[in-house]
Amino acid sequence: MKYADIALPNAVRQVFTYGIRAEMVDDIQVGMRVWIPFGARKSIGMVVRVHDEKPSFKCKNISDVLDDKPLLTEELLELTEWAGRYYFAGWGEVIQAALPAGLNYVADRFITFSDNARLSSFDGTPKEVSIIREIQGHGELKLEDAEK
């Protein structure tokens, strides 16, 4: 099995090791962003190393790959690692600062209804039904917009 070390955009100055499922092995390279389970939620991290070294602990698997090709070269990753050590910052924080706007670790959350959702069986107030119809009319809606 292959493993990947992932840098997260937080102040923790360590990388986290995740397993790479067999169907993803050819898709994951150093310098790509990935979705990973982190605690009770999912986070976006940067692959900084791919290896065969089985960790001494049970590790979770990478959930999904966000990029078709690496966003950062190995040279730029080396530079961000050095900058993190020099400025005593988390490697993931420095990587985030190096990424162009729009490609950083920020992820929007969306709300959508499955095709199986039946509004007729929903027993809500007229206002709640109106909100659900609005969301269904868009297909998917940013959670922040739905909350408004």
C-alpha cells in the first residue's frame, strides 16, 4: 500500500500520513490538493510526500483528489518547507500563502437535495417549504447563501 504525507493549513508544524486507496495510486502526486478526513470533518490538504513506509499507527485514507496535475513543484515545496522552519510557521500555512488566489485551501460548502427527496412528504411550515423549493430550483446552493 502507498501512503501520502499531507500538510494542512494550520499552525501545527507536522504533516499527517494518510493511506492511498489502490484506485487512486496513479492519480496522486506530490504538489496536489486532496480531501482528507480530519477529526470530525473533512479538510483540504497538500500532498508533500508519497511513500511506501507503513506507519506504526492506523491511518485513514485520502477521500478524493482535487487536482488533475500538481499545483506546486517539488522546488516550491522545498522552499515553503524552509520558510515554515525559518519563520516558525506551519508548512501548510506557508503553502497556502504560496498558492494563487482561488486555488488555496478554502472550500465552499453546498447544499443540495437528492433526486429521491419528496417535498410532498415534508411536513414543514410554508416558509420552510418555500426555502426548500428555492434550493431545489438552483440544483445546488452555497450553504452561506441558503442560510441568508
